[in-house]
Amino acid sequence: ALTAGIVGLPNVGKSTLFNAITQAGALSANYPFATIDPNVGIVEVPDPRLEKLTELVNPKKTVPTAFEFTDIAGIVKGASKGEGLGNQFLSHIRQVDAITHVVRAFEDENITHVSGEVDPIMDIETINLELILADLETVSKRLERVAKMARQKDKDAVAEYAVLEKLKEGLEEETPARAMEFSSDQQKIVKGLHLLTAKPILYVANVSEDEIGEGDNDKVKSIREFAAKENAEVIVVCAKIEAEIAELEGDEKAEFLEDLGIAESGLDQLIKATYNLLGLATYFTAGEQEVRAWTFKEGMTAPQAAGIIHTDFERGFIRAETVSYGDLVDAGTMGAARDRGRVRLEGKEYLVKDGDVIHFRFNV
Ligand code: GDP
């Protein structure tokens, strides 16, 4: 399963946020992929469409879809040249599919900051620099190897050499790979290098409890400016309050949010933004037994998407009886949608779309 790694300097609120994630407590029995690793937290993806489908179909059970956040521990500063914990930090980042970077945007005299003062941009750059240095090493090593082949006019090597040179130049100017421009062919080469700074990233600004629901403070503003340069999104949370919200449900949660003057909890915003960042989307199955949301990766074919439910579904795939969420809601029932000709029989080549409601037909 795809996962996003939570990183940040010490004392910025990572553990508090991660606790809110585990507090929110996805029912792991519903999620067979769930690991028991204490550093992994499963979150359910909030989706109002699921409630609407439940109203329409009235099933025995409704199951949201979920994915994982990984809490990445380890020493940040000096990680790229360090050993032990520093190396561990980098190797954990290597394994995640996206980075959730928590930045401290709250003042609290009682909580010391590693560098003495709260300067979000300096904090971001401290971590980014370690990742950039690690990537520079990867790129330099690869350059040495490819240079020889490029001199022998090997076509692939020549192409890769150009990409590596450009990466090296950019990284030396402290630009992360994700912020550099490459042609689509070049992007494939970049992808193959598995660089840390090529991973999609999202910044989480952790503000204090009395600032949530207020406008952006100066620190948040500066984080937004910085993130804009990388086309990265910023989510504002108060980790401490998120931990409290995570214990509430339904009406209680709604009331609490209203008192705070926010429409959606920071954690819910973070979950949705990360889901998109990972390139994930949702299709639904809607039967009398169960209405359920399933996560698939954008670009998946119908059999691949069926395989997420069960490998047998992929192997024996015949057709995907499909109706879009909007068409189903318009029609009111599956039968009415069928009468209106809105239910399509899709084959092996069909690319599943976000919001498809699917009934798979398969051979066992
Ligand atoms: P980590 O080292 O990044 O995991 O940071 P922690 O989550 O352990 O938080 C460090 C300290 O900051 C703890 O004492 C938290 O209670 C406090 N803290 C975290 N988030 C907030 C917040 O939103 N507001 C305030 N005032 N304190 C916070």
C-alpha cells in the first residue's frame, strides 16, 4: 500500500499529530493490508459520497477506504553524512511515496526549539538540505558510471547524462528535483533514480490553539510563499487540538468544529490532500450487504481495480458494470440508472474513474 511519511524537526508537533492520526482510529479489521508497526497509522478517507450512497442503498455495513501515514523518526541534521539514526531517517524516507513535512508555526516559550528560535523557512531548509545532499550523492555516483557509457555514444547513456547534469546543477543550487523542469522522457529517467527530493511533498503548518480558525499568521504566510515555489500545498492544523478532535465523532465533532470556526478538521484536510498527492482516487461498490469505498491509483484499468478487492476478481475478470456516482444519485436507484441507460458494461481496457460505482462480473 502507498504511504506518506511524516517528517519534521524535533519539537514541531509530529508525535502530537501522529497520535491524532492513530487516535482517529481506523478499524483495522476492515483493512487487511494494515500493519502492526507502531510507526504506521491508518486513516480513513472522509468522503461525503459514501454517506449519500449509504442512504440510497441502505446496506448492512458501510466501509470507508483507508491509507497509511508513517511516522519517520531519526536524526535529521547531518543525516546525509551521518551514520546510524541519520541513515535510518533517509532510508525510511526512501520507502515512502510522499512526504508530509510538519513545520512549527506556534510560539510557546515552554517548548524549546532546536535552533533557539521559531523560523519555519530555516526549519524547512534544514531538512530539505539533508535530502538534497543525499540526492547529490546519488546523482554524482550515477554520473560517474554513465559518463563512460555516454563517451562511447550509447544513446540511452547520453540522454541520462544530460538529465544527471541538470539534476546536479539544480541540486547544487539547493533546488529539489521536484521543482525542476524536465520533458516527459526525462521525467522517466528521473523517476528511475528514486531521488528523495523528487517525492511529492505537502507542508503542514502547526499553529497554536488560539490561532486556529483565525487568518494566517506571519509564519504560515511565509510557509505558503515557500511552498508555492514548489507548487506544494500547505495545510494549517493545531496538532494539539487535532488530538482532541480525533476523540470525537458525529455531532460532537461537528459542534466542536463549529465552535472553532472551521468547516473541516485539519486532520481531515490533511488526509484528503495527501490522498490526492499520492495520486489516489476512489471507486465504490454498493450492494445490500455492504457499501464500500476502494482506493485505486489513477490510470488503473478495470481488472487492476478489481484486483484490489480480490486477486480472483482480476484473474477472472469479465466485465465491470459501471455507473458514475453523479448519474446514480440523479437516478435515485440502480434500477432507475439502468433504465436510463446510465449503467455501462466496461471491458478489460476501461480506465476506472474517481466516483465510479462498480459491480464486477468475474469467473471463478
Ligand atoms: P515532535 O518532537 O515533533 O514529535 O513534537 P511533539 O509532538 O512531541 O511536540 C513537542 C511539544 O510541543 C509537546 O510538548 C507538545 O505538547 C507541543 N505541541 C505540539 N503541538 C502543539 C500545538 O499545536 N500548540 C502548542 N501550544 N503546543 C504544541
